[in-house]
Amino acid sequence: MTPPDAHRPPAALARPPALRAGDRVAVLSVSSPAPAAQLAIGLDVLRFAGLDPVVYPSATDRGSMRRYLAGDDRMRAADLRSALTDPGIAGVIFATGGSGAQRTLEAMDWDGIAGLPPKVLAGYSDVTAVLEAVAGKLGWASLLSPMVVSSGAAIHYSFASMLRTLMHPERATEIRYPAATPLAGGAARGVTLGGNLTLLTSSLGTDTSRPARGGILLVEEENEQDYRLDRMLTQLRRSGYLDGVAGIVAGTFTGCGEPAAVEEILAERLGGLGVPMIAWANVGHGGYFQTFPVGVAAELDADAATLRLLEPPLLPAPEALGG
Amino acid sequence: MTPPDAHRPPAALARPPALRAGDRVAVLSVSSPAPAAQLAIGLDVLRFAGLDPVVYPSATDRGSMRRYLAGDDRMRAADLRSALTDPGIAGVIFATGGSGAQRTLEAMDWDGIAGLPPKVLAGYSDVTAVLEAVAGKLGWASLLSPMVVSSGAAIHYSFASMLRTLMHPERATEIRYPAATPLAGGAARGVTLGGNLTLLTSSLGTDTSRPARGGILLVEEENEQDYRLDRMLTQLRRSGYLDGVAGIVAGTFTGCGEPAAVEEILAERLGGLGVPMIAWANVGHGGYFQTFPVGVAAELDADAATLRLLEPPLLPAPEALGG
């Protein structure tokens, strides 16, 4: 017999407070080394916005253990734990992605963190795995957003969207995706989740994977061939990850081949789920990136290509000292 | 309390009979389309060995649904089911690999097959997923081996090894790996399993994944970068797939970067398991390929770089009619 709550959608996650000018934010890497020059530029952008970035050792390691890893697993996990437990740190904006987040999770000590007040974490790509773990282990909402090291012609757009969501979340609840097209019409409510397709599949079978039941699922990818997209979506299907998903937002699939071919694979592998779905939302790699909050109750309207958050993605910032 | 048999190694799987001259063998694809000219050459090689290849529709489909898929899922699954259930077919030698095996498994109807006499299946690469499923769903041993479409300077060597194992299994129990080096010394007994690293990880979380506990695990790969090897091995670690593995045979890692870097990643990600391990066994993509039986009790001697099967990988062929 199916237990009575087996099909109940998950509740929204605990929302951390917004950031405000003067807040100290941790900049660290759970993944690959951050290029120094780009890091310096991104730090200045955070400072221009009034934030006070605190640079952790993993953000400046040049690949001391292996070329694609910032520091060793212990350093990255210690930086993350320190940022989450230090009461003087208001949030975490990841330095960069790359590879190594699952190694960091393997080394991570979560003990005691779930009892602390939530703080915001912002990143994407390889960081998908950490946001997923934070949702599952701590029950915290977070942001799929650009990171300190970013590039591209539209990076001002991407940073502006991230900073609005981080610092003025009450203005970030109505999200329009002008480039998106519906692959399956209709509207659906659910709690947002997801991120990079490779990372979502690379956590399947582990204790940090968090199935999509009841959720509005974001998937995006970069530089993966058609048959790999197909294989990953097939693994999500076969593993039960997609069972009961409420709606799907397919973001950017940059460098993944012809858009028509990508769209055909998305429609064929996900269409059978019978839920509202849009493609080409501007979330993810390769261009102008609208921050996508994770763990927030939302309504996807596929026909209008909009995502309406039912509440602001972050709580109001506490009153400034002496404010 | 740990149940008393939680750490008992798995039993060897049911061994199918060897093939003999005159046997009809199914040639089909569960994956990508097979190039026609190479298929024809491979079929002739099987005929030279005295076998009678029966070509199924999936082996000649040119990508009618999608360029990287032989036929559609239903065709591939129907071909596989037909070959396994037809009493006039003695075994299956897969036409080619590529991509699509997990889709085939999703469409596959296993009903009733487990009650039939086992027959041998031979293939590798994408077919890893099917051999894993056959082991888990049916309890049958099989062969990681070249396929009908193969190429390379050493293909005569690879085919000769496969045909010896298929037709004279009693002569295929002492396997030496002349190019291999021990990464961790010692000897271990277990039941063989494994195959292509991407495919083993791509089945994690699904009902056809079969953990390595008690096993001698073969892993090999082609054309994957260092950080991807790392991520896949990390997923095998984090998912519990490697818990209780008895020994590891790392095969070829062709096009995966500098051998020293590959070896370092294998040693670092797998060394902590504390089991005998060799690298560069000639099993897998990229050259001369010794057939690796799956599901057979074996002893790995890492110092000597040998794998000794404790029994022949296939049962003796039944007496020929009128023989």
C-alpha cells in the first residue's frame, strides 16, 4: 500500500536572509582553481555592490594537488564548513566551478550545521552538487547563479540579476524567460530544484541526491554531445529521480549541438512525463543568466514562459546594527 | 547488528555453454548503428570460425530514429529478447557499441527469460550495461569481449582471444596481462564483474546496477578527461558501489590523457580501498583486447599481474547432434 504522504509535494526549504550592504560574504571554491585575474575583477564587482568579500584559501589555490582541483579535498571542505559556521559570514558566493564538488562532499563534515541559521549560497555548474547537498542535509534554500569568476558579453546582466536576488529578493519573484518556448503547455506549482545535468546525474546513488518529486526542475548543460544528454536524461528516468516531478525548466544547452536536436531530445526523453515544460530559459552556461532560486515554492506557466515565485526567494535582511 | 551474510561474497553466476562450430549466433545492436562494411567483415570472421551469424534488424538499421541509435528502443529491446528466448540461437555477439543501451534496458521485457537456459552474450563498451543487467536480472555469466564491428592493428589478437573463450573455454582460464603493473600488491578471490566506467556509473541508482561487493572489478575507459575519470570514480565511491570489492583490474584508458596521470588518479581514488589492484591490463578500448569473463570465480594476483579463473568461463558445449 502506498503510504498516505508518498505523493505529497515537498515543502519549500528554509529561506536564508537577504544580503545587505556591508555584509561579509565568503568567496571559496569547492571545485577547480579560480583564475586570479578574473577573480580580482569579480571581487571588485561584489565590492561595488557594497558587499565585503572574504577570500578563503581554496579561492586562491592554483591546483596544488591536481590541476583541476582547488587545493585538496580537506581544504575545500574546511573552507565550506568554516563559511557556513562562522557567524561573521552572511553568505557564500562561490569563486568558480569546474570539477571536484563531489570530492568536497565526500570530505565534508555536516555535523551541527543544520542547527545553525541558514545562510545563502550562490553558484551553479559544478556547485549544483553542493546546493543539492545543502538542500538535503540542511534543508536550506539557495541560488543557482553566476559565480565570482564569470565571463561573457552579458556578464553585467547576469551579475545584476544575481545581486538583485541576493540583496532585493522582494523584487525578484516574477521571472520571465523571453527566449524560452513551451515544449509542453500548462501550469504547475512545485518547489524549485535542479541545476547542471551532469552534476545531477553524478550524485545519483549517493546520500546527497535529492529526487525531483513535487518539484519544478531546472536542467541545463554545456559542451555535452547529444548522446550524452540522452544518456543522462535516461539515467534520471530509470533511477526514479523524475518520478512525480511537477514541471520542467530546461535552461541553456550551450555547445551541445544544434538547438533543434537538443529540443527533440528534451521533448522525447521528458515529454512522456506529461508535465508543463519550457526550453531555452536563460539559466545556465553561456550568456545572459537569470538567477534561479532553489527550494522556493513557485508556479511555472509554460505557455507564458514565466516562473512566479510564491514568496520572495530570501527572507528580508535583518535590520542593520544601529539602523 | 550486521546480518551474518552481509559480507559473504556473491556466488559465481550461472555459466552458459560454450559455442561450437555450426552454432547460430545472434548479431544485434542494443546501442548505435553498425557501419555496414565493418559489420560484413566481422560476420565473415565469425563464419571462418565455424559459427553461423544471424543478423537482426537492429544490426543493419542506419539510425532511423536518431543518428546515434540503432532503430528505436522497441526494435533493440525486441531483438535482444528474441535472441535470448529463441531456442535456435546459441548466443549473442553484439554488433557494436556506441550509446543507447540504457534506453534498451528501459524498454526491455525480461519476463520469463530467467527461467530459460543461459546463453552466452559477448560485448563491451556500451554493452557493459546489458551484461550488468543480464547478471542482475537473469544471474547469467557473460563475456566482456570485442564485438562484430571492431578495428585496429591488433583486432586479430582480440578476435582470437574472444573465439578461444567462446569455443574453447577450458583453454581460457589462465589470463596473463603482460602490460599491467600492480598499483597495490597481494592476491584476492572474487567473482568477476565490471566494464566501461561511464556505463557502470550511468546505471547507478537504477534497477540494473549491481554493486561490486565481493567482486574482482574490471574498469576501463576511452576518451574521457582526467577530471571526468575522477568524478566517475568518486561517484562509485560515494554511492557505495565499491564497498567490499575484493580486487580491481584497471584495463585500458585510451585517449584519457597521460598514463602517469591516469595511474595517479586510479591509485588515489581506489588505493584507499586496500585491495589488490593492477593497471593497464589489456582489456577494453584501444588495441589488443583479452576477453574478460564476467560472473566467474577468479583469483587476481596483483604482483604477478595474472587473473586465474577457478573454473572455465563457460560450460562445455553440449554434444553435437549425431556427434
